[in-house]
Amino acid sequence: MNVGIYIYENAEVLDFSGPFEVLSTANRLGNKNWNVFLVSEKHGLTQARGGYPINSHFSFEDHPDIDVLIVVGGIHTEELKKSNVISWVSKVADRSMKVASVCTGAFILAEAKLLDGLTVTTHWEDLSDLKSAYPKLNVVNNRRWVSQGKYITSGGISAGIDMSLHLVSELANLGLATETAKQMEYDWQKNT
Amino acid sequence: MNVGIYIYENAEVLDFSGPFEVLSTANRLGNKNWNVFLVSEKHGLTQARGGYPINSHFSFEDHPDIDVLIVVGGIHTEELKKSNVISWVSKVADRSMKVASVCTGAFILAEAKLLDGLTVTTHWEDLSDLKSAYPKLNVVNNRRWVSQGKYITSGGISAGIDMSLHLVSELANLGLATETAKQMEYDWQKNT
């Protein structure tokens, strides 16, 4: 199974490193055959938020098929203006089994018209902006993540860790998700 | 103020990305003049655990003075054998105001003889190994982090986020640490 995490300039560091940690740890503990990788528009160094120097494994041109797509937040506004990014997200989502967003990554999924009619969430600071920019979405607060079958959106930054643990429980089982949280000494906040 | 985070091959991803997220977010929210950077032995790409392609800002040869040194965990055993790494850690720690470890980064500080006589912690799986390898340490469990003035050690992986928020409260104030946790939607686990 291929898990692709989309990163870009000024992506929030924990938005992508949290899910990478969760999914690669689950992969190791569970002896899964998951390939967890980062994808960026082009090859080369990406400066994530705060000047964090991350490389991707693949570019838009050369990544393998993606079964699970994770779109992260940060300073996402430039991404919304890039038609090649939005069409790439739309195309990959179409062929994926699961599509998840962390934080303001929900805006990117919404711009690709993937969330119309769904119940979704984002960072607490951006709930009203998401609601007004995309009125077809049912935006809710006070949820770490919202699963709508194929599409899962999560709240801000560290909520992406909770959502990724939920993803592990869906892609494998609850036991592996619980074991991963314990390995990470992470207090998994499940939705009530 | 310069905050240097030491990374190496197979360093645990969340061990360094968590503290980077906390300290760079606090820097932004608090309009501080903190320079948060990653340091590796040499320049170039470092493969963190799970094949995470991270670059450092500086090498041992060209980093600026470090006021706060953070040494992270992961597959740390190779690091213990490198005399240049241990002597670098020892030398930098000597000139720093604060020195912290995340997870099994405590072994690296212990190997540099920086923790003798101190009360410390590490990842729950490694507590007994730390105790037997370094009998001069007072190793404790069930603590997210242990502050001993200049030296702070933390538990496994995500405990480094809790410890970094504590660092923010020491380097700035509790208000900024609380605001940073809220921005990250992180449920800060303080020590009881």
C-alpha cells in the first residue's frame, strides 16, 4: 500500500511529520508492507514553515500510484491558486482509496471540489473562512477528525496525529493503532 | 537566541520535528528572535527513521553558537560509538544555557557524561537499559520530562513536544507556551 503525503513551501512541519511518524511506525510494528512517502510539485528542497529543510521522495511527475493521499496545511493560500496542484490533487484523489487532510489542507481538498456535501473540519482559527469560502461544506468544530468514508478531515496541526492513528485503525486494526500510540508515547485523542 | 537540534541517520522523525514545530511556532507567535535550526555531523541529506529525507541547516563545522541544545532519539546506538559526536555534544553542552534530550537522546547525553548524578528519563522501552549502562544516573519513569535546571530529559517521541512547551515556558513564559499549545491544537501534558 502506498501512502503519499503532499508537501509544499511553508507546509506546517507537524502536519506532515506527525502522519509520517504514525504511519511509518505502524508499518514497522505491524510488519506491514506500507510505503510511506512525501510528494512535492517538483524535486529538490522544500522549505516548510519556519525554514525547515525537507526533501520529498517523489515529484508530481514520478510518484507511484497513491492508495492513501494526505494533504497537509500550513500557509496553504498559494496552493489554492495553482491549477496544476488542484488538478493533481483531484486526479490522485479520484484513484485513491482514502483521502485525508490535516489542518488547512481541507481548503485544498475543498478547492478541488472533493468535499462538497460532506461534514468536515479544519484548524480552529480557519473554521469560519472554510465555511464562507466553500458554502457546500458542512463545517464542524470541536472534533479532532471527521471521517466520511473515503474522505477524512482533521483539525489543526497535532490533530493530524490523532487522525493518522484512526487511519491505522481503518487500514489495519485498532490494536495496531493503539500499539503505535503507545510506542510514540502519544495520548491518542479519539472522537467522542 | 540560537536553538540547535542535533539530527542523524535514523533519528526518530517526531523527536526533532515536534520540538522544531513548538519552538518555531512560539518564536512566530511571541515575536521572539529565536533562530531554530537543525545540525548534523556533515552537510547533505540525512535519512531519518522510516526513510524521511531531511536536510540540516548546519554541520558540526559551521553552526553558530548554540544557546539551547536538543539531542534527539531514534536508533541512537551508532551515535554512541562516534567519538567526534560525543565530544561535539560535550563541547556544545558546556557552552549552552540549556541542554535537552528527547527519547533515547538521553543515552547520547549520558555517554558524554553530562547526566551523572541527575534524575533523568527516556523512552519507556529503554529505561532499564539506560539505568544499567549508566549507573550514576537516577532514572525515573512515568514522567513526560524531568528538568534539572540546565539539563532536561524527556520520555519517548511525543513527550518531546511536552518538554519543548516546558522549554518555551522557561525561555519566555507560561503564557506563550500555552498559546503555542493552543495554536498546535496540542493537549499539553504537564508533569504532575
